[in-house]
Amino acid sequence: MNTINRIALFVSVIYITMGGSAWAQTPIDFSHAGYGGGGVVIPAVQALITVRPTGGDDTALLQSAIDRVASMPLTGTGFRGAVLLQAGRYRVSGTLQLRASGVVLRGNPNTTIIATGRSRRTLIDIGNTAEVVTGPSIRVTDDMVAAGARSFSLENVAGLHPGDHMIVTRPSTMPWIAALKMNGNPGSFANQRIDWTPGSRNLVWDRTVVSIDSALKRVTVDAPITTALESRYGGGTVALVTGGRPIENVGVENLTLDSEFAAGSPRDEEHSWIAVALDRVEDAWVRDVTARHFAGSAVRAGLHARRVTIKFCHSEAPVSEPAGYRRQSFLIEGQQVLVLQSSSSEGMNDFAAGALAAGPNVFLDSEATSALGASGTFESWASGVLYEDIRVQGAGIWLTNDKPRAQGGGWTAANSVVWNSDDADIQVHGPDGAENIVMRAADPLYQTQLLRRTGFGLPVDVPPRKPITAVPEFRLSKSAAPAPAAHSAAITIVNGRFVADGKVVWGGTVNDGWWRGQALSGSALDLGGVALTRWVPGRNGPGLTEDLAALASRMIRQGTPFFQSIPGLWYDRRRDEHTTFSRADANVWAPFYEMPWARSGKGTASDGLSLFDLNSFNPWYYGRLHEFGDLSDRFGIVFYHNLYNTHNLLEILPHWVDYPWRAVNNVNGTGLPEPPPIEGTNNIHVANDVYDITNPVRRALHRAFILHELDELAGVKNIFFSLGAQFSGPLAFQEFFQDTVGEWEKKNNRTVRIELATSRDITDAILANPVRSRQVAVINMQYWQYRPDGTAWAPQGGRNLAFREMIGKDFGRTDDTPPNTTPLQVYRQVREYRDKYPDKAIVSWNGGAGPVPVLMAGGSQVLMLNPSAGHGQGKSIDRTPLDAFVRDHLSSRLMNMKPRDGAVGEPDQNWCLADDRRESVLLYSFSGASIRLINALPRNGYTGLWFDPKTGNTKTLDAVVSTTAGAVLTKPTSDPWLLLLTAVR
């Protein structure tokens, strides 16, 4: 009775006690969930090879055995065969990958695979890695296709055939979002934190065509859709799958999977997170698998895992923080997934349906004990989920409009059912038109629907028989050739230009995002940008846990070969709302911006997780940086790495609340004042306190941190270390940093390259010291500039103010962009330092003058993105027309070209770059009709190419140019033009 009373508080609940016809109240036929589309016996697949543990690392052995079976032909049953693991303990330091159809990985009751080491990873990863390729979209023409329907009309059925695979998409349009009241939420940055945006909640079903009525242009598919397609909300589309099909008929069975973790650290998270993950797979199973000590999930089925059975599986003794996005023992994000007769202990969301799980999905006859949180849907709009006979001891089942658990996810479930589940805390709340319901009935739902559809009940699987003949044992070949060495494109600085593989590196920058974001791929990149050390458990891709190899390749392909890495502002994205209170719980929201420092596993920090230990460092964080550093070396990327993010220490209290160095957030006794000194209502400026090296405790912590950074990353060839974004602290701290680097260099007999990115006074003081100046490879001048009248705007360092605060104070601006200056003043600024320090790379803000003045003054890189903004771009690409011109025409010679005074007339509007022999000459005129040469060029003749930096257009000179003293070169127009002259050989 208590349960009924509690549920009655939710207006959208239907709670019914009925007889055998109760199943008719649900629009979705859930019986399509499971292997083979539901009701199909999991086959007993013949073992082809067997393996035994070696006592060492068995990763290569097991992967090679899997690959051997994967290379065998498919039989008429759709299977190749099974790899049989004999009894014993197999130690695996990597990830076992099942990438081919028809392969089964099987153990026995005494077979254990142990995920060893300190890496967050999946132990067994199943599915195709290729992206799905589809043909053109075809519009659904029905005004309404109800949830539960399997057929719909299309504008065109030409080219479709039974058996075709297709993608059915329901768009998330603004009218639909507004009808659900999922936009316009109150609170700081609500539009970025919790508002739904068009395209962010598209629901996608993978389906197979069963039949086509060509006359009616009507298609029937093999399983129901789970949310209505309504023309008023954008209807729907289908697209034929033409490539990247999922793999099929894959299984994992009869195994115990275990994850090593730090002994005595029950909150350790630097170990394997997921035991078995499935995505881009169809007709698969995980059966009789026990997972112990994993941080995240025993089994996770991704968005494109379809027709999967998870049966007789158990999650035990998870090791992690008891917090959000952890301990989701069985996490289903896919379609037609059945979790059956399985159990979990100590989970946070033991039976979880994730964001945009397209369904139908079923949790059936399963139990969670000692639950730390409710099971149910979370994030947004899992559609068509059935919880039947699910018992969650200590918690309950929630299908709600869920604000606190993840992303402020809003409506987390649609057209979903809780059936014959008697937990004390059942909360079910559904949106109009896609109601979620709770029912009790005499009959089961899934089995009744299955019987009605197929004539059969739940299938009884046949256990694998012992092979008639002996299974050959597989042994790892010792004659495998070593992997070829990766290509190296080490960055050198030649005459102040970055050079890799004999070519100048020029182009745009990708900046680390260090706050904001979503864990949903539809909006992740736009809101969060790219970030090296951002962690979204189980979700990879742009804006999520970045695929670093794909990122590096994309950077080169799009012409942005510079990366600036910055530590995150706060770990828990709940803090995006800019509140200042400590969290009452640890339901942290992903994406997680990982910190350089590790958690201690003790106490409670302001974000609800355990306290930091500033003498211990986060191996995942440094592993990611090192991985990207290796990729930078291979691709020729200039990798700027900031040790600190000074944004934490300035401006407003929310920046400081979760910072690891705050006294209440660590076990180290930093001695920083608590409560912190508040200026006015909410302002805080503690940079000079944090960077105070006269304090012995903080000095020791900074020194240990700097040395650890160098130990971890100084082996990367293309990395340039910078003390901190928005420049860190006073001159004394910059000197301390460089002196500590010098100490490390002397001890290790190696050179570290420093990017000096701070105020002008600190920059000049460092460069005036011959020892410290030698450490500087890059001078970044983004924090000062000349005004149009020629006076310098160079705010003093160590003022305990953020750069954008100084812009506001000095210019009275409400935004954080420095006022524009003139091309001449940008040129002057770069030339001053280029002439004084010709061996160093010069980086400058463009000051609104565009990239050409920096190029012509001898600069190495021009910053086109606001140097005061602190967040990485999303889908926008930082590039200008000049970038392609430099790559195509100057990359092999620009490093030999220097600014030349006296070469052209009117030097206030005409500049010259040339090599010593004047074989390559680049002239720039930003006003006037012509360029007048003062001195003759020494070669006999030159070919010429005009370039318009505004449009990117080029114009070839009609004839060879004879460049005598006083010669006048007429420009195509009076607009700014570059002219590249190349000596005729």
C-alpha cells in the first residue's frame, strides 16, 4: 500500500492490477528483445581451438587465438567457431577485441580473465569499428506512426528490398522540445547545461526490412519503433545501410572476469571500468559471465548493439567511488537487448537504460542487492524499456523527469513499463503522449507477448557439448616480426619558424575545452569542444572521450596543427551552474574534466567524491597527454601544454570551490585560507596565495608537481611546456618554475622547451636572464599589444587578476576581447621580438588585423581565437585563407625567409620577406595601387603569384618579372595583396 500511495503522487502514472489481459495496456511488443529478435535459442557453437594460460601476460595469446578463429570461413549457420579457454587465470594488460562475425569466446567454471594494470579500459570489446554508411534519407509520409508500429509509408520505396538493413531516425526538433518543456530552464548557463537543443536527442533505430508494398509505398520492419513519428514534430526518415554493417553472431560465455585494483583502495578507479562492451553488433550474447571489481559496468550495450541477450550474468564487488556514472552494472543504450536472470551487488544504477536507448529493451527476473542507488532510466529519453520482476534491494526503480542524477536529463523514459516489480521506491513519471506505466498482473508480460507472437515461451539454451574429437591447442608464434617504428615529425625551430619534415608548420589552433559539455554525442562537440583529458565512461568520440588518433589526423587534415592543452576547471559538470555550495551527494555528471592530481579515496571533497592527494598523480590524465604527445610527434603537431589553469584562482568563487588545492578538497594541508577571502559578494583572487613559494608546504607541492610533469611528458619531442593559462602568478613563480625545470634538465641530461606565455614585464625579465632565456623556445605575446596610437597596453603580471578582468578595467569593456589595433602595430610588436630573439618562435594575437602582419614580421604562429576566452572551439575550425597559401606555396622555403627593411617603398604599408639569395621574395601591400621596389632584386627574372588574403583567390603574373630598382608592380586592385616572387632558374 505504501508503494501505491507513493506512486500516486506522480500524475502521469498508471498503476493497474489486472488479470491476464493486462499486457494489452502496453503499446510496445517487448518480446522482440533478445538474441535473434527474441525467443531464439542461443546456439552451442563448436570449439575450434583451445588455449591455456602462460603465467605471464596473455593478451597477445588470447587476441591471436580470437583472430585465428576470425580468419576461418563462416559456416551455413553463420558461425566460424569458438575459442575455448581452459581452466586457469589469464592475465590481460590490454583489451580483447572481437571484430568478426561468428566468433565465440568460451571458458568454463574455472576460467578467469584478469584485467591487469592501471589503465581505464574495457576488457572485452565486441563489435565493428567501422562507422555505418547510409544512402540518402527517405521521408516517412504518415502524419502519425504510433509507438509500437512496425510499418510506415515512405515517399519512395525504389531500391528497397526485403532483408535490407536501414536506419530509422526520429528527429529532435524545437517544436517537440518546447512541447516537452525541455528548453528555457532556469539557472546559470541552463542553455548549455540542461536545455535540450535541436538534434541532440534524435532517436535512431536499426531495423531490417521484412516486406514492401510497392503500390502503397509502405515498408514493414522486423521490430517496432518505440516513440511515435509525428509530422508536427518533424516526422521521421529512413536510410538504407550501404556500409559498416554490424558484425553478427558473436558470444562470450562461461567466464569469470576480474579487474586488478590498488590493494586497500576500495575507491580506486585506475583500473578496468567495463568487463564486456558491445556496439555495432547484432545477434550476440553474454552468458554465464561473472564480473568482479570493475568500476563501471559488467556489461554495457552501446547505441548500435541490437538483438542481444545478457543471461545468467553477475556483477560483484565493484571498486570505484560510489558516484555517478560508476557501478552501472548492466547498462543498456542499444536496441532489443534482454537482460535475464542476472544479479548485481553494490551498484549505483544496477539495471540502467542510458540516453536515447532506442529499444525495445527488457530487464527481466533479475535482482540487485545492497544497491546504493535506484535502477532505471537516466540522462534522456530511453524509449520502450521494460522492467519486469526486477528486485532492487535498498533502492528502487525510477523512470522520471530526472533533474539530479545525470545531465539534468529531463524526461529520461518514454513508453516504458515497470511490471510486477515490488520495490519500496518505484517512481514512474511520463510525458504526455509517451506515458510510462506501472502494472501488476497475474500473467508475465514479456513471456505472454513472446507466446502470442511466436507460439513459444522463453527458450531453454542448449549447453555446448564436449567435442567429439580433440580440440587443437593454440600457441602464440614467437616469429612475429616487430612492429615498424612510427614515423617521427619532430618540431624544430629554424629562424624562428616551426618546422617538421622540412616544411614550415603553419595554421590554426585547437584549444582544449576545460568546462561545459554533454555526454550525448548530438550536442557534445558543440558544447564541450575538444579536450584531451575529458572522460565520459564508455563513450568515445568528438566532444566525449576523444579518440586521440582521430583527433590528430583530423587536425592535420583540416589545417590546424597547433594544440593547446589546459587542465579542467572542475571535475564535476554540475558545477557549470556556478553554484558555491558543497554537494550533498556524489551523483556527479559527465563529462568529467580529469585533474592532474589523484583522489585519495578518503574523506569527501566539495564535489562529493573523495579528497585529492596533491602528492599523488592521476595516471589516466598523464596517459592521455602522453598518448597525444606521441601522436603529435608522429603528425608534426605543435603541442603546447599548460601545467596550471589559473582560471580556478581568479574572478569568482565557483571557480575555486572544487579546485584540488583548496584546503577542504585535499589531504595535504595546503594552508590556504578557509573559508576563502571573498571580495564583495562573490569575487575571489587567490592566485598569488596558491603560487606563493615562500610557503614551504606549497613550494614542496609545486616542485613535486612540476617534476612529475617533466618525468611524464618531457620525452615528447613536440611538447612545449607553459606554466599556466591566463599566466600564472608573479615573476617569482615563473622563475621558480624555470629553475625547477633546470634542476630536472641537469639531473636527466635532457633539454626541456618552454613556451613563455605571461605578461610583458615578466617576459622581459625572464629573457634578460641569460640562463632562463636559454630555456625559452617560444615567446607568446597574447597578453599585451600596442594600441592604435602606438602606446603599449601591457598589464603588469602578478596583479592577481585574470586577463579578461584587466581588459574590463583598462578598456571598460563588458566582453573579454581585447580592442582591435592596426596592422602596423601588430607588425611592430612581432618585429621587435623577432629581431631581438631570432632563434625563438614568436606567437602573437592578431589584434583584429588578420594573420598577414604576424607572418610578414617573422612570427611563427598567429592567434585568431580570442586569447581571453578560455574554451575550446566545437565544430568551428580555426583557419584563414592564408593558411592554405602558406602550405601550398611557402612551406618548404618560409623558414629561410626573413623580414627585409628597405626593399620596398612606403614601409608603413608595404613589407618584404625574402631569403638571403632573394630566390623567394614575398611582398605585402595593404593599401595603394602598386608596390615600388627600392633596390633591384638580384636574379635575372621572377615568376609571380598574387594572393588575396581576404578571399584566398590567386592571380598569376602574365610574364616573367624583371625587378630592377625603382620598378613598380601594379596590384590587381587597391585592396591588400600578397605577391610571391620566385626566381627563374
